[in-house]
Amino acid sequence: MTNKSSIKFGIFILLSMNISCIRDVGTERNIISYKRFNKDNSKIFNLGIHYHNNRPVINFQSTYKVDFLDSVNNLTKTEIVRLSVFDSKWKADTNQYLIAWRIIKKQNNKFIDIENQNSYTGVLSNKSKIFLHPIRDIEYKKLELAPFPLIEFNKKQWEYNIDIGEQWSSSGIIWNGNATFKIKYSLIGNRKFEINKSEIICKEVFATCVSDFSTSKLHFLYSDKYGFVELHYFNVDKTEMIFTLID
């Protein structure tokens, strides 16, 4: 991970006061409609401004190992994905910075991007909460129906409701129009996580996402220094995905 000591990433979104959002087809498939928002939306990460030939420059990256488990807990495959934060605003919502998720492979002890495997979205943050859009392309599409990584500081519980459009139907969960999903988070406590041969103390959070026809869960670890270091998804189709920060 680059600039580890200065980075907290996430999104200012969906205060726990029954804020409703509609995810729909638009720029990057996400149109977010806020009914209420925090006036203090100052970012708590320092991206700086770096451009080359009028193109935004990546100045923060995190690399995750992703383990895929089937419905009976067997490991079916492992992938590497990389999260990149750009010094550029996201066109769908200029309050957010552009981020990209990329599926990558390891070759000669180096991580190499796989062409045409980029998933672009946005990231926002403020001093009271951090939110991260996950990768949601190809087989990761089902993560749209799971709790998104969201940490609210100085709280033990937080929640929001969201309306999701039918184009996000996946994994046998199909509906017409928009469907309401209710997401609740609980701070469990602190837990140790090892990275770069060192142990760090993380906040441990458990979340559920419930609709009329589905249930999913997310168990994650959040570090003030490294951000979301582990994301364990329990998906709507009973499969699991475990993201573990490795670089």
C-alpha cells in the first residue's frame, strides 16, 4: 500500500437517519439521490494533485487477495484485485473522487493488470464516517446486494435503507423495478490483524443486508492507518468472498 500513514479512504454517504438512495443505470451504474447529508464533507485523506498530460495520476493503491468459497465452504479459486484512488473527481458525483478496482495477476514476482478488467466508481469521506464502494463487475456483481464497507466513528450501531434497481438482479435474486434493502451495522470491538509482519489493532464490524427476498452479511476489519483490511462477504447465494489486504 502506498502513502499508508496518510490515507483513509471511503465515502460520505447514507447517514444513519434513514437516508434513501437509488442505484440505477447512469454513469458507472450508480445514481445516488441524497435526502439529507452532513455539511462537513471534508475529506480525511490527502490525495494531493498530480496530473500528467491532463490525465489523473494514481497516487494511492491497495492490493487484496480474494478467496472464493462455495456454498459448502470449499475454496474454489483465489484472485488478486487492486484498488486505485485517482486525483480526479468522479463524473457521476463530483463530491467523490474516482477510484478503480482492477483484477490483476502475479508474474515474475510483480503484479500485472489484466486488460479491460477495470471497474470504476467513486469514493467519499468525512470526519465521522468512511464508506467504500466494492468491485461489482462480472462475478462480483452480487456484492451490490451485500452491505457496503461503512464505518461510522464514535458509534456502536448504524443503519440505512437503500432502493436498488432491477438491473442489479443476480445470483437467482430477481425483481422488477426497485427493491428496498435494509442494512444494519454493529461494532463488535477490536481485533488484531497482521500486515507487513506487524500486528495492527482494527475495529471489527458485522453487518447485515435484508430485503423481502434475500439476506447477505459482511464481517470486516477497519484500521485507521490502512483502511478496510479484511472484508468477509456472506452472499445472497450462500457463497462467500474474503478480501484480505496484502499490499
